[in-house]
Amino acid sequence: GFVWKKGGKRRNWKKRFMLLSGGFLYYFVKPPTARPGSREFINLAKGRIPLVDAYANGSFEHRKFDFAFQIITPTRTYIMRADSAAEKDFWLTTVREEAALLRYQHDLAAAGSST
């Protein structure tokens, strides 16, 4: 679905369509027509946020906008905002659950390779 994302360089707000696929949160100008995971899908994306080791900060408060939150990765902090409290909760839950699943899968793989 759509969410507002603050730019990393220009620092302006852009409405982006977000889609979760393969451990990444991809963002697009409009909903993609390509199949997730395909080369066309990846090429259509404006960018992607790796959710491995990501943290969703719902207590972040923006001075101008309600329903703001952060997605914090080891390399960058993304500032987002939703149009409602329900949408904000949806995105926080989605990112937290995917990050937890990725950590669990990583831990399982690490435990399996050490035996």
C-alpha cells in the first residue's frame, strides 16, 4: 500500500507504493505491474529497504506530521508517515514481523551450519 517517505538527499516527502518481497520493502511511484521478484519488478522499484536487522520505531515523533515512524537499518534510517493511526500500526507490525522472521531464519541457518 501507499505510505509517505522522506527523501534521503532532497529531504522532501514523496508518496510511495510499498511492497514486501524477499526480505525487502520495495518502494515504487505507482503499484508495479510486474511479478514480485522478477527483473522488471526490481527495475521498476525506486529503491528497497533491507529488513534483515531492521527495527521499526513507532515512538518517533515528527514535529509537523502525525502518524510518523522510522525504519532503522544498520546503514540508514528511513522516515515514513502514514495517513492514519491504523495504517501506521499496519506498517509497524508488517516490518517488525518480517524482521523477526528473517532473524529466526538466519538463526536456524547458523545453528544448522554449526552442527
